[in-house]
Amino acid sequence: MTPEASNGGRLRLDSVTKRYGDQVVLDQVSLDVKPGEFLTLLGPSGSGKTTTLNLIAGFLQGDGGRIELDGRDLSNVPAHSRDIGVVFQQYALFPHLTAAQNVGFPLDVRKVKGEEKKTRVQAALDLVRLGDYGDRLPGQLSGGQQQRIALARAFVFQPRLLLMDEPLGALDKKLREVLQIEITKICRELGVTVIYVTHDQEEALVMSDRIAIYNSGRIEQIGSAEDLYERPASLFVADFVGESNVIAGTLDGRDALKCPAGTLWLPPGGPARADQSDAPAAIVLRPERARIAHASRPLPDGVNATTGTLSELVYLGLARKCIVTTDHGTELVVRSDVKEQFEDDLRPGDPVSVWWHPHDSVVVPAPAVG
Ligand SMILES: Nc1ncnc2c1ncn2[C@@H]1O[C@H](COP(=O)(O)OP(=O)(O)O)[C@@H](O)[C@H]1O
Ligand SMILES: [Mg+2]
């Protein structure tokens, strides 16, 4: 038996700000999370992810802005009345209570008793595939099992919103990967809205409908994994999500970038703002969008190219990674499918061209080149 599907709530944050003394740790953060959506907050340590969750849960008071769940302002709603489930990395189970008693705890608080409580606890345990483990004490469970119990405890009362703060952070890689899939599946089944926090980009890419990239208390960009990967809005996002080659220079009109390698064509559409001639900018080129050829080979018309020396060739199973030292001393990484044969039999030390179609790159604003 599974708990009846709880429809997720709609969460809105409008210009939420939090300060500690002079330090602004959240700077006008706004979010609109759809019912049933799985949104991940991804960013480096100290960027404000946990603070955001604590404000939503009601464990912290903000210094500005508004938080709404299903249109209801939460500012005067105490944490225990917010109808929000919470799973934290360090959210320890009560060690002297059995798994079933731990899972039943939120129901005790809500005065759910007797047969109904028993049924809902069992359903929650079944959902995390620990239906036969109800009598165990936390000390008799593995780390992964304990975290599944914490999960069952968070949704046993059918919250409209589930907050998870690095819930898999303490587990080893293999178990983490299994639980990533399980958690995503369970949350989709329940239809609950989820705000999930991690600093692990792969975890974010695997689990999320959308990802909000945090940087120093602000959201840099929010979008699907594909949006962030294919159309990063800033160098920070390009760097944080996936591997990228960054070629810095200054804009030359709307179509080109002047850089040490010469003049490179920008992707169609050009920079976000038209008034930016001479402004510092950078081309972001994903390694799998770059191509490599022997320097003697003629290249197609209209492509960007830079010359250098193949310094390293690494086989990665499905792909091959070429590291090229350009004639200007920078490094470019080219990743190609091993099924796609090199046109040339390239070896380290060979003079090469790295080339790409302008539409396969992205242009972002950049700090001035030194
Ligand atoms: N109680 C506190 N007092 C002062 N500063 C705090 C407090 N809690 C968090 N901070 C600061 O707020 C910033 C954001 O922290 P946090 O939200 O925990 O980041 P994250 O979860 O992204 O790692 C950090 O610079 C942290 O040092
Ligand atoms: Mg944190």
C-alpha cells in the first residue's frame, strides 16, 4: 500500500533577503516553484542554499521579501504548521526509537493515532523499501537505510513541500547514485514539490526538473539542465555546470570577439546587449563542440579556429579527450566520440587546429582581461 498521492504546493519567494550583521547572505532571491516540481539549489559552499531552506522551513526569520506556499504568506506561520517536510544531511534519527517510531513521530505531533497511524507508517516504510525494518533501531541500520527512514519520516504526513539539504552528502558514491534515482522516483510518484540542495553538479543534473545556480547569495541562473549546459548566462554558470573552454577577449561589434588568437566569430544573436563594443567578454566552448585536425588540413569556411600543439591524448572509454596547448599558451580541451574516427592519426606533439562552428559556442560577459 502506498500513501495517497499528495499534490504538491506552489512555492513563491519574492526578493527574499537575509543578513548577518553587515553580511548579506541572501540578496533578493526570487523563485517560483510549480506544484510537483523538483527544483535543485546548486552552488558552492557558503552561497546561501541552506539559509534559503531554513527561511522556507521557518527555522530562520528573513530581513525582507516574502515567502508564499499556495498563495499563503508564511511569515507568521510557525515552522510546525507550515506543512513542509524536511530532510537534512545531519538530521539524525532518534537513536532510542525504532525506525517505525521515528517515522511515526510527525504523526504523533499531529495527533494521528491508532490504525490510521499504523497504516501510514507502514506505507511510508514500504515506499522507501524498508517495510520489514520497522522494528530496527537506527544503530542497526546502514547509513543509506537511515537516510531512507529520514525520508519516510519527512513525507509520512503528506507535506505539500519537501525540503532536502544535501541528504546524500554523507554516503559513498555508489549508494548516492542509487538513492538519487530512488528519491526522484518516490517524489514524482507522490507528486510532492521538492526543493533539493546539493553542491554536486552531477547529482543536480540527474535529479532535477530545474536547477537554480547560487553564487554569493544570489541566483545566477535558473533553468533545466540543458538550459544551463547549452546556454549558460555567465562564466560562473559555465564553470560550475560541466566542463568548458573559456576564450576571453573584447567584443568587436555584435559579431566578433578580439582575443590573442585573433578575431573569432560570435554565435548568431551575438552578445546580450548591443552597446557593448570593446566590452570584455568570453566565448564558452564545450569540449564536445570543439573539433580537432592536423594543422595542415584546410578547414571549412565560416568556422573559428585556433592553432596549437596536441599535448595530451586521453582515452576515456566512450570518448577521447585531447588537450591542446594553443600558440598563445592557453589550453583547450576537445572531446570526441571514439566511434568518430580522427581524420588524421594525431599524436601528442603534432601541430593541430582546434575549430568550431560559431553557433556551437556561447558568449558571456567576462571580467576585463589583464
Ligand atoms: N548563524 C550564522 N551567523 C552568521 N553567518 C552565518 C550564519 N549561518 C550562515 N552564515 C553565513 O551565511 C552564508 C551562507 O551560508 P549557507 O546558507 O549555510 O551556505 P550553503 O548552504 O550554500 O553552504 C555563509 O557565508 C555563512 O557563513
Ligand atoms: Mg549548506
